[in-house]
Amino acid sequence: MRPSVPGWAAHLLGLPGAVSFRRYLPIVRDANALEDRMRALDDDGLRSEAAALYLRTGEKRLHREATARYLAVAREAADRTVGLRAFDEQLLGCCALLSGHAVEMDTGEGKTLVGALAAAGFAVAGRRVHVISVNDYLAERDAAWMAPFFDLLDVSVGWIGQHTSHEDRRTAYECDVVYAPVSEIGFDVLRDRFTVTEQERVAPVFDVAVVDEVDAVMIDEAMVPLVLAGSSDHEADEFDQATALVEALIPNEDFTVDGDLATASLTDDGLDRLEAKLGRINLYDTEHLAMFTRINLALHARTLVQRDVDYLVTDGKITLINTTRGRVAHLQRWPDGLHAALEAKEHLPVSAPGVILDQITVQDLLLQYETRAGMSGTVTAVAEELIEFYKLPAGRVERHEPNQRVDVADSIVLTEEAKLTAIITEVATRHRAGQPVLVGTQSVAESEALAARLDAAGVPVRVLNAKNDAQEAEIVARAGEYGAVTISTQMSGRGTDIRLGGVSELDHDRVLAAGGLAVIATSRYLSRRLDAQLRGRAGRQGDPGISRTFLSFEDDVIQLHATDRMLTRIDREQDALPGVTRQTIADQCQAIAESLRTDRHRATWVYNRAIAAQRASVLAHRGEIIHGSASDERVKDLIPKHWRRLVDARDLARVSETTRAVALFFLDEQWVSHLTVLQEIRDGIHLRALGGEKPADEFHRLALREFHGFFDRTYQAAADFIAGLSADDIGRDLTELGLRRPSATWTYMVTDDPYGNPGDRFIRGVGKFVRSKILNLE
Ligand code: ADP
Ligand code: MG
């Protein structure tokens, strides 16, 4: 028999399908019963109450008494310090996090507080916590906002953003709780990986991750590689050769371009011609993979990348334009070779292509934590994927106040133009009635086009143009002002509270009377979850509000995913197409988009798992070199006589020291070239797939083959090098001995964001940089 649920708690219960947090209700009830006692304590009393707790975390079963006591302490501490008395729903959400779940709580339900309550709980239990935010701005905001609460419980807190210095990072990572975006933690891991001594490391500890906007980070960004790149000494003339070869090719004869798919491919004739020019080689041979890759990049640069649209040439340099965000990417170079190919195309001096020193995907990074938990407005829709990829169970906590938002049925029309007209009318009408309107678009370019049309129709608008997160937050925060019209992409201003009547709620009653916030979507996104996130901006905390989506059959989500049968039917019936059918077509197209995305996630993960495993073994070996005698033993075995001579001339400790440094150098160098080879294999692999081989299997086979003998090669190279050293060389700096580590490194993340428009799809294919940073390693 099921235990009966007390009436006051019935509305807290989650959806079927995902896990239920019902079992934590008694804990919340007990916490409520303790409230008066906690209120009577002074700050010191609360602190010692927290210190005396024996909390157990990260297990599905929570200790009832200790957890209830903690919740009561934390609620009182937060009330005293940040002026928020946590609702029962928030305490329940906290239990779900403490026990290692992903929690769905709607927008505006106060997930920042829930995350802080849980982070402090983990800390009180003796654990180290990273609260992962969506961007720098939110990391700083949340850490600063919640700092007094942490202080009261004697929990130290820090935060990290792009501009945080090396020293400050170290200090932050020593705190019990660190707020940081996932990219910064990843970059720190990558940079740490190349250090030679313990002191250089900033050393994040991978114990507990509490991930805000958990679906965005764990699912949408899961396969985003975080990359550490460095300048290499390689010469780049080969790009000139590849470019010259490609320039001589004849369109449609030697190669074909599929603009929709953003691919260019050589025809058999083109291949023959190239192979003849290169001296009758077979370009499909593994030994010519590098050349083949360069040719493909050159072809890509020639056909699919447009000057002044995708990149600019200024002062003899190529700068990339990030079309989705409308920002010029700050990266100097494009490490995978496209940059060099573009330089060759523009007949600029080809700079040495940067090499990828190391990389890690967001998913791989998050899997390193002992305990994972997270919260978002949309979690249950990806419950299965969270289990599949992270073993993270998900559930929902219901709202504190019932939802008052009205979701109007989608308006689905035939053409883009008809859709735009309808949107303009809808926005103008609501605006004139004083209702604030937030319009969600698919891209910055679309936002700007729409803004121009609205402007022409006499509707003043505020457009989020992706300048920076803090400014976006400021604009979005004002989206609830009387009569305001704000246009933004789905991502922009995430995590910012939209209050009716503006930030200080001056006009609250007028806006309430006008119907609250209206959210208008200009299309459907590639998943229902993204639609729901946008919609969730209206009707926060029981506010009134409406949401409505406009869609046309010319929209990407339809055009890219509709089956031929659907398209034929649309064509044939045109305006006569019944509403239900339109709805079904839209639903199905979106479902196809969703499953494509999951398939791609799975497929990419298959590739990345091989790299992740090899990376882990290299790192483990690196540890053995740094902390053990692995390098001595291996090198001594390879060059026993020379080794003895060195040890006799100098002492063992000094020879070991040099051996260790040399071995690390060659280990890292081997890894860099291994990664380059893996990248080349991947770049070339879809072409092999045409030959009938399964790409993932083929990749694994080649990756394993290339990795075979990795450590033997490392030590052979180290031994060969040491064999050339004299006793005088021992103890000298590696640079003096002629071993140069990369002089500069930079980090970036490649976004594959689902919100872009087709114009930049090709960039996504190759990699798009949103962030970069120069740092000196030495
Ligand atoms: P979410 O991340 O869930 O969308 P936020 O953490 O940004 O929500 O909080 C939204 C708003 O709710 C904030 O203005 C916050 O101050 C307020 N809030 C959160 N918890 C409480 C509470 N227990 N009582 C009153 N207001 C709260
Ligand atoms: Mg939030």
C-alpha cells in the first residue's frame, strides 16, 4: 500500500515518468517543525547547530533527522542574511540535490537559492562543491548574492570567470563552494594538465557538481569540446600547395557543393586530377591523410566560406565573424587548419596553424565529479538522456503558486511573410494595450530584422544584440516594464528574473491589469524543451501572462526536417491544409529534430570515449612520472651505459630531475601529435564512410592503432634525447637544451548551438569560437 500524502504536500509532487521526490516530504515536514527553535538561536547558535550535524549526501537515501535539521538551519540562515525564507518547495528541491538528482523547477521558483542551500549542505557534510553557472555574469551574481548566507554557516565561497587571474583561481578552488561556468573549470583542467610542478596547478577538486540550467549544460553543450591550443613551429607551406591545387579545380566537374548541407565534395574526376598532379598517389591512403585533409579544408575555404560574411580581412589578417551572436570572434587563429586555408585563399602569408594541445568535452569533464546534481526549468523532458549519459535521475518539484499563464495555440501559416505580418500585428496590439512583450527569435540576425519591421510599424523595441551577458541581463530584467517590447534570442539573458512592472515593480498593477508578460516565439526551436524555456519567462511565480508561438512552413525547423510526403502535402493543399494537420506536421518535424540531436550526441560520444580513455591513461602515466620513478626506470633500461655515466658524474637526484622533465616534454609532445592525427582521421572519416566502412568503427580501429606503442615511443624519444646530453647538461633548463614548449597558449570552446540560422551552419560543422584567451604557459 502506498503511504498517504498529507494534503498540504499534495501539490509538491512531481510528474510521473521521472522519479518522485515524495520520499523527502517527511524531511521537509520535520524541518518545518524545527523552524521556531532555529529562529530563537543567534547567529553563533545557528553556526554551531550546522557544525554539529552529521549529514550524509550524494546517496538516494537521506538521513531524515540530520537533513531536516540542516534544512531548518539553512532556511533560517538564508532568511536572516539574504532576506529569503525558503518555501517548502525549495527545501524539497534542496533534498533532491543533496541526494544527487536533477530537479525541474519552473522559471522564477528560486533555483539560485535552492542551489545555494544544497551547496552549503554538501559543504557542511565536508564536501567540496562547484556550482556550475551558465556564464561569468551569473557565477559572480549568484556567488555575491548568496555570500552572506554561506558566511553565516562558515562555508567559504568563491567564484571564477574568464578574467580571473591564476592566483585568484587557486584561491577560489580552495573554497568549499566555487561558482564558475563549466568552460572555465574545463580550461583550468586543461592548463593544469600541462604543468610540471604541483605549485603551478590551480587544482580544481572534482567532488560535487551542482549544475544550474542542467539540461543546457549536460545535454545541449555536452559534446562541446573545450580546447587548449598552442602555437607550433610547423611550417605551413603545404596549405599554399593545397590551395593552388584546389583553385585549379572546375566547379561541378571536379567538385560539387551542397549549399543546404554546407558540404563540398570532390568528384571522382576531381580526385583523379589531384592524384595525377600529386604524382599518382592514392589520396585515400592513410599516409596521405594530412594532404587530403588540407585539400578538403582548401575546398571548404574556396566554396563555403565567404569573405565579409563569414570573415573579414583587416590589416592582412583574417578575423572570423560569428554570425549567430553577431560578434567578431576574438580568436587569432583557427587551429584546425581552416584558418590557414583561408589565409592561403586570400594569398596572405600563411601563419603556422595552432595545434590543439589538449581537449575535453563538457560531458567528459562533468563525469569526473563524484556526485552530480542540477536544476533547471526543463529537466524531465531529458530524463532518459540524463540517465544514459550521466546516470543522473531527474524529477520535478511543483510550483509554489499555481501557474496562471495562458499558452495560446500555435499559429501556423504557410509563408514566412504571412507569419511576420501576424507577429507584427500581435506585438503592436499588445504593446498599445500596455502589455509588455518579450519576443524570442532564433538568431541575432532575425532579431535585428524583426526590430526594423516593428520600428517601421511604430513600435519601439529593445534588442538584445549579444554585446555582453551583464548588459543583456539588465535589458531582460526590464522586459516586464509597462508597454516594453524586447527582442531576444532564446539564450540571451538567461537566469535573469523578469518582474512585472520593471525591476522595482513600480508599474506592477498596471502591467497586471494589462495581462502580465506576453512571450511571443517567432518559430519553434529544435526541441520542445527550448520552447518551454522561452515560454517559462511569462507567468513567473503565479503571475498572469500569455505565450504564443508563430510558425511558418518556411521555417528551418520544418524545412530541414519535414519528410517528402509532408512537403508534398503542404504544396498540394496550401491554405486548405487543416489546422490539426499543420499542428501534427510541426510536432513531427520537431520530434525528428530532437531525435537527430540525441543520435548525434550518442555518435559524438562514441568518438569522444576513445579519446577520453586514451587521455586518462596518458594523464595517469604523467602522474607516475611526476610523483614516481617511472621515467628513470624506462630511460635507464634503454640507455644503461650512458645513464650510469651521467649518474656517476652528477648525483642520481639531478639526473632524475632532468629525466623527468624530458620525459614529460616528450609525453606531452606525443599527445599533441596523437590528437592531431585523431583530428585528421575524424576530418577525413566521413569520406571514408562513402567507401562503405562504418565511420565510428573505423575511427576506433585507427585510434587504437595510432595509440599502440604510445609510451614506448615517448621513452624512446626521451632516451634518444638524453643519450645526446653530457653531464654538464644535467640540471639545465629544457629551453636551453633546445626543447621548447609552446610559447603561448589559448583556450576556446567550440559551440554547436541549436539556435543558429542556416547561414552559419557550415561554421558549426567546422567549429565556431566564442571565447578565447591568451595566456603564457612559461
Ligand atoms: P530561477 O532561477 O528559479 O528562475 P531565481 O533564483 O532567479 O529563479 O529567483 C527568482 C526570484 O525569486 C528572485 O527575484 C528571488 O529573489 C525570488 N525568490 C527566490 N526564492 C524566494 C523566496 N523563498 N521567497 C521570496 N522570493 C524568492
Ligand atoms: Mg536561474
